[in-house]
Amino acid sequence: MNVALPTLVRDLHATTTQLQWGVDAHNLVFAALLLSFGSLSDRIGRKGMLLAGLAVFGTASLTGGFAASPAQLIAARSVMGLGAAMTFPATLALISNVFTERAERARAIGLWGASAGVAIALGPIAGGWLLEHFSWTSIFIAMAPVAAATALVAVAVPASKDPGAAAADIPGLVLSSATMALLVFTIIEAPAYGWGAARSLAGFAGSAVLLASFIAAERRTAHPMLDVRLFRNPRFSAASGAVTVSFFTLFGFIFLITQYFQFVRAGHHGKGT
């Protein structure tokens, strides 16, 4: 997606704000619903959630390839974020369920993490190759058969769910989704309105209130979707914070550096030649 931003400016006449939302609509929905779908997959079945998520992601990606306006593309990206939120937590939960031996599980989770790292590195390369040989629509259309092929892997994956899981923590689901949605939305919109603007400050304050409400609700319920007491463990908190900062930086860097190379450096190179 990031590699295609300059092309979207030319073909769809997208503004900078629309480009940002084209990238971040996926991230907003993904962040807001990731925890909720992880909890739901434990209760209703991880394999079913994985297959449903792949179907949603593949269909939305294919639809995005036929978008005729930035608004349609942003809508498709939002649904792709929904499919990703359904898929991502189910994969790790299935790995933990299939590989029960400690060393084997550690190896499997390591490969899972490595594959994500490789995908981040290869994504821009694959996207650039597709843009060089085809139109920008190819980066979306190409993901549909990939999602379909990945779904075939699930044929060999056993079904699993948490047999001891209690009823869904509805207040936790609602409050966690609302907290992440408002926080990510505020971060996305803050550069346009100003980080110190009343709108931005209200968004951050609302996020803090929702987060406090979520923590209070999780501490009261007998079967929370997230045991917030885990964050008392410095190792868990430090690791979570490090991952958050790393991905926050990484996604911002990718968004900017791609446009820098394609708009600024390519322009200088063209003048030099």
C-alpha cells in the first residue's frame, strides 16, 4: 500500500489526508478489534475465526482492487483491517495449542515472528514489482488468491477453543474496542489539527477515561478478557511497551520514507539525468 501512494495521487487524485487514511483505516480497525477477536476466537473456535478472517480479508482486498475513488479504497482497507483482526490472534493461539512441548512451541512462535518480519521486508519489494509491471490495483487483487491459498493450510490445522472459557466479557469487548479506536483515530488526525488542539486533547482525554473504565471493569469481573494484573510484571510490561514503540516507529517510517524516495529522491535523480 505504501509503495502505491504516489500512483494513487495520480490515478485517484487522492489528497495527503486520503492517502493517510488509505493506510491507517486498516490499522485503526485492526487495533480496535484485535483484542476483542482474540478473546472471541478462544470461545467460539480459533480455526473457524481464522478461516472467516481470511475470507473477509481476501474479499475486501479483491474489492479494493476495483475501487474507483479514495473513499471506496478507504472503505475496503477498513474491512481488510477487520479480516486481519479476526485472523492474527487466531494464528498464534493455534500454534500454542498445536505445539505443546516447550522447545517445539518456542521454535514455532519464533518462526511465526520471523515470518512477520520477512513479510514487512518483502512487502514493499513485492508491491514495487507489481507496480512496475501492472497497475496499482494489482497489489490488492494479488492478495485475494494469497488469502485463498492460506486458507487451504487450515485444512491440516485441528480445530480448537478454550474448553474452560467463560461467557464473553461484553463490557471488556466494548471498552477495549472503544479505547483503541478513539486513541488511534486521535493519533491519525492530530497532525492535521495540531497535537495541542482542543480536538486532539479531547481525544486523548477520552481515550484515558475509556482506558481507566476498561481497567476498572476488568478488575471487577470474575472472568476478564484481559487480566490487567499481568502488567504488574515488569518483564511483560517492558516487552509490551517495546513492541508498541517499535511498531509505532516502523509504520510511521515506512509511510514517510516510501514517499520520500518516490517523490523527492526520484525527482532529484530525474533532474540529474
